[in-house]
Amino acid sequence: MLKALIWDVDGTLAETERDGHLPAFNQAFAEAGLPWRWSEPLYAELLATTGGKERLLAWWRQVDPAAAARPDALSRIAALHAAKTAIYTGRVAAGAVALRPGVARLLGQARAAGAALAIATTTTRANVLALLQATLGPDSPAWFAAIVAGDDVARKKPAPDVYQAALAQLGLPPSAALAIEDSAIGVTAARDAGLPVLLTRSAFGPPSPGMPPVLADLDGLGDDDGPAAGGRTPQGPWRGRVGWGDLLRWHAAGPTGPG
Ligand code: XBP
Ligand code: MG
């Protein structure tokens, strides 16, 4: 029986990578006087390293390995990342990032059905709270019985740690919950925690040959002004607006095969 939805944030609740993180990284580079500028195609590759601090260090090692090996490298990364987080939360609070279609509707339906909600993300906690408050209202973080962020666990996605921590806080086995993810890395993390997954592909969440099976593989949740299309579910091709009843049905049916 489905009792909880565990949401990824970046790419799933909103197109935060494209509309929030990437511009914030580039603004932080400019303000720090660094010559670095990340394009969208480059950023798509850099997303293979999850976590902003880890992504910065991986990049620095590529472009200037000697500087990245110096003893002060980690503290410089931490300062650059703190500046990026301040820029990101400012952009989000100013309304630069909207929820993806259908997210608010499905959250409301799940709450009305008495389901628990949780967040399992790689990003920084301040970013999650800023996004929820700006898009769903100041009280919305309290809707979530668990919010597990990247720095709360030892290993970021694709490790299952954030999902395992969210399940522990919910007090539920993985079979009683469903993860909503946008990327192959996120699907791997959720599946390795034993969770069934609904995939809603994002701007930076392309298909991956090694991705574990999912309950449904859609291009979004769909909303009144634009139903989700291009999806595959246990019942075959699918188009429409994902509702709580669909999740109950897909959850009962189980994964469809390689995603
Ligand atoms: C999201 C991430 C994050 C963000 C940046 O992955 O990898 O690192 O890009 O956030 P997922 P921070 O959606 O799978 O959780 O800079 O705050 O780390
Ligand atoms: Mg994501």
C-alpha cells in the first residue's frame, strides 16, 4: 500500500539546474573574478558529479589540477559555494524558478489522501527551503515529514543514503513509498534504497542505458494547460495528468522493465 511520496528537488520539483543553479554558479564565478563560464551543454556533462561543492572541485581539477591540489583548495571551494548558495536562494526568493507543471496539484492530492510527503535531495537544505517557500508558501516546509539534504548524509546520489534516511525518518519500508525523480543518477539512488520510482524527465535528465527499471517513465506530471506526453507505464503508452489514483495503480503494478 502506498503511504508516502519521496520527492527529489532539482529537476523534479522545478527546473532548478537550468533556471537556478547554473546561473548562480556563473554569477558566483564572475563575482569572484574567475574566468570560468559554464554553458548548458558543459553543465549537462558536469552534472555527472552530484553536489555543488563536489562539482566545483571536479571542474577545478580539470582546468587547473595544480591549484586544485593546494591545501587551501577545499576552503576556497567552500567560500565559492557559499556565495553560489546565497545567489541561488536570492534568485529563488525573487521568483526566478517556477514549479514544474502538475507538482503543486499532485502534492495537494497526496496530502488530501493522507499520504506522507518527504524530500530526498543532493542539494543544500537552504536551497530546498527557499524553493518550497517561494513556490508553495511560507508554511509549506512543514508539509514534509522528512527533508533530507545532501550534507545530511555521508554519500550523495547515486548512493541511496538520502532515500534511506528519508525512509528511516518516515518509519516506512521502501515498499510503502514511491520516489519521484528526474535523472538516471536519482533513479539509481532510489532503486538502490529499494524504492519504486516514477521518472519525470527534466531538461538535464536524458535517458541512460544503465538506468534501473521504473514504474513509469514520463516527460512530466502534466497539468491542465499541458498534459504529460511521451510516457510509458505498466499499461503501455500514456498521456495525461498524473494524479494520486495513477500513482496507486502504478505502485500496485510494479516496475515495467528496463527504464
Ligand atoms: C542535484 C545536484 C545538486 C545541485 C546543486 O541532484 O546534483 O548538486 O546541482 O546543489 P539531485 P548544491 O536532483 O539528484 O538531488 O550546489 O546546493 O550542492
Ligand atoms: Mg534531480
